[in-house]
Amino acid sequence: MRTAKTSAMATVAALIIGNEILSGKFDDENGPFLIRRLRELGVDLKRLVVLPDEAPAIIEEVRSCTDRYTYVITTGGVGPTHDDVTLPAIAEAFGRGLERHAELGRRLAEKLGTRFNEAAWRMAELPAGAALWWEESMYWPVVVVENVLIFPGVPMLMSRSFDAVSSRIAGSPLSARRFTTLKSEPEVADALTEASQRWSTVLIGSYPRYEAKPHTVIITMESRDLDALNECEAWLAPRCG
Amino acid sequence: MRTAKTSAMATVAALIIGNEILSGKFDDENGPFLIRRLRELGVDLKRLVVLPDEAPAIIEEVRSCTDRYTYVITTGGVGPTHDDVTLPAIAEAFGRGLERHAELGRRLAEKLGTRFNEAAWRMAELPAGAALWWEESMYWPVVVVENVLIFPGVPMLMSRSFDAVSSRIAGSPLSARRFTTLKSEPEVADALTEASQRWSTVLIGSYPRYEAKPHTVIITMESRDLDALNECEAWLAPRCG
């Protein structure tokens, strides 16, 4: 029995927002985390963009992605300082204003105590009509505007929030196979092309490795259709041997 | 003496092309490498996009970036197999055809010997009018189309090619400062805003750290204007103490 590659499969575009990543001040931890977790969930990450803390770039990217992907996940830029522009930018992307969110303000006030001030209020100024996903284990809620899921940028807060809500993001895990060949890519190219045409539900990749001699090529196959994956591997492996 | 933040400063958009990165089969090594090297060169990386091996996504991104940034750097998708679509996609982005590049074909034939076949020729089919940057130490040339610099995706080849041509990419290194405060972001937000207005050539960032108690905030300042950087630090540090 074959399961067709369904067009209703959940897809994601991830927007990693922060000058500090592009300038190399801090390594990006949120991008690799999302890649790993989305793979485990069986959700297809189709695009990952690292953007500066600049509203025009964020507005353009959100507008471009919102209709193309099931979810747009953003990280970063939701704090109280001058370089935190994600929330107003996303509001503008959808033509909405910002509104003080009473519940979020109350929780912030509880948390910050005497340090709760006007600047802290900025963190509770959300795009009008935003929903909050807030589970017990989270330090900071996910702010949801249309299909945009807005996460904090601090990696510890981001990963904790993501894991708390990940069950809401439905996926369908992939099965994967790989083997290594001593042939070169030009020698196996025709077989790879034919296999990718015969088994259109199997995504085939080839990756040359030059670190050690003899040079090798890693051939990978992935699919949600286990029968097709097995057939494809049985056909392809001997032709690359 | 102040040096104005010049609008002629070199900027880069990096396009990391490869299903294997988005699906988590392989960690991205080229993105972090470019972030590090561009910082050392003093070139501003303004955008980093990880794209699948799909021509429409590459075409759209190249068209969008070519007029906005000094250089568009791509990695990946230049091999001989079915999933290598970068060269035809970039040709299409500029409305050019593909042409077999005689010199590249000759070099490939020398390198591959009896394994040089029709599939291998695909690697030498370049956008019409492309230039090659090819230094002694490189295993694979940089293919240059307008302001797009096309690198291979295999990290060892990519880094070797980049280092061989990096002197052609002119930059102006930044100076950086940082300090840590025990205050919270809301408490220092007003001072950060004022400093970023007073010293517009200084890029100021703030990054909360929650890994250990007491929680801290790292304040960073960067500029190509050393006088402004020193003044800004001297003004800001005591106000965050």
C-alpha cells in the first residue's frame, strides 16, 4: 500500500531574527534546534532565514511567507529594548496596530516586581488580536498572529516554549536510508535521476566527502512511503555499488 | 575625527542551498563559516537564507537580493546530479541561457580522467557570460554572474575557495566592546535607547542570559568609528552599572 505524498503536509518557514547572529557575536542555537525538532516531528522545514533587527526586512519576509507555509516561526526581537522590533513589525505586516495585552502585562508585573516599568510594558504590546499559547512549563508564551508563531530569542526560553507547544504542530515523520559508494557523482548521476523519477515520493540526495581517501559519496533516501523507500533502495544500491 | 557610517560599505546576502541542511541530515557548516569570515573581513552580512534544492525558490531569492546587496554568495547545488539546480536557476534569474564552459570542461576532464562523462559536463554548463575566479589553491572555481558568487556546497571545497578569493571582497573591520550588567533589560532599556540615538554609528545590542543565577544581561557595542565607540561605552557603562 502506498501513501501518496500529501499536499496537506505541514510546512514551516523559520525566521531567526537578530543582528547578533548575522554579525557572529553569538552562534545561532535556535536554527539548529528548530531543524532538529521539526525533523523529529515530521514537519517539513522549507526555508530558514536569518534577518537583522530591522522592521522592513521582517515585514517583507512575514508577508511573503504567511500564505506559502503552514506555519511561520519567528525567534528573537521580543524584549523591551530599542533593537526589539519583531512585534511591531509583525503587526504592520498584517496591517494591525499594537495593543497592551492585559494578561501578559499582569504576568510580567508579577515576575518583575519593582522592576516592572514602562519599558517592560513594551513586551506586552502585541499585535491586535494576538493569541497566547502558554503552558505551565513555559517562561514566556508563544504569541500567535494568524499562522505566525512568535518565540523569544534567548535559546533557553525558546527551546522550552517550543517543546511545550510542539504537540500542536502536527507532522508525519519521515523514514530515511543511506549508503556510501566509492563511485564518483558523475558515475552515479544517471541512476540517481532515474530512481528519483521512478519513486517520486522518495527524496534522493548525494553528498561527496573529500575529508579522507578514498573519496566517497553518501547517497540518502527519505520518504513517508515505506514501501517506496524499500523498493527504491533495493533498486538503487546495486547500481551505485 | 569621526568617520561617517558610509553607505558604500560592502554588504552580503548568503544563500545556503541544500535540502540536506533544512532536513537536518547534515549540519550547516557553510553558514557559520561565512558569518565568521565576513566578520573578520569587515563585510556586513545582512541576510542568510537556507533554501531547498528547488529552482523557483532560488530564482526568486537571487532576483530579490541582487540589487540590494553588494554581493550575493551562494553555496551548494553545483554538482552533476538531479538535485543540483543552482546554476540553471541563477541563469534563469538573470534571463540567461546555459553554456558549456570550455576551460572548466577541460579542467574537469583532466581531473576525472576516464570518469568524465555527460553527467560531469553538467558541472561545466554555466550561465552565459559567467566569469571564473580560480586561484592556484582552489579545487573548484567560484562562478561569478553579475554580483552573484557561486560556491560549491561541500564544506571543505567551499571554505578553500572562499579563503582563496576573499581578498577580492573589500571590507572594513568593526571594533567591538561588551560588558555585563546585573540589571534587567527593562531597567537599562531607556539608557540603551538614548545611547543608540546619541551615537548613531554605534550598533548596540542587549542579550539576557538565564543559564546561571544571578541572571545577567550582556551589552554589546560595535562600530567602525572608534571615537564614537569609546564615547558611547564611557557614557553607557556607568548608566547600566
